[in-house]
Amino acid sequence: MKLSAPTALIFILSLLLLAVGLIGHLQPSLLAALPKSAEIIANSFWFVVGGYLALTAGVLFKGL
């Protein structure tokens, strides 16, 4: 199995998802101004999982 570096877009997307998930878990008051902030805070775990899966897909599939 050959792995490749993810594209910049996938890397930035995964970092964004990770940041939203961590902020939603550790400092939910920072997300209070966003629309539907309660849903974001409640699903912060899945934002982190989504970021990890995006990064994994970027590594596994060349050109993604």
C-alpha cells in the first residue's frame, strides 16, 4: 500500500474540523455566536472524527 501526502485543501479541511470539534468540547462559549451552536457543541466528537477521516482519506487516495 502506497501512501501519499494529502493536498493542501484536505489538510486545511481536516484542521478546521478538528479545531471546531476541540473548541466545541473545551470552550463551547466561543461558538455561542454561531447559528446552530448547540448542535455543533453536542456533536463536537463527530467533528474531530470527521477531520481524522478526511485526513486519512487524503493520505490513502492519491490526488485527494
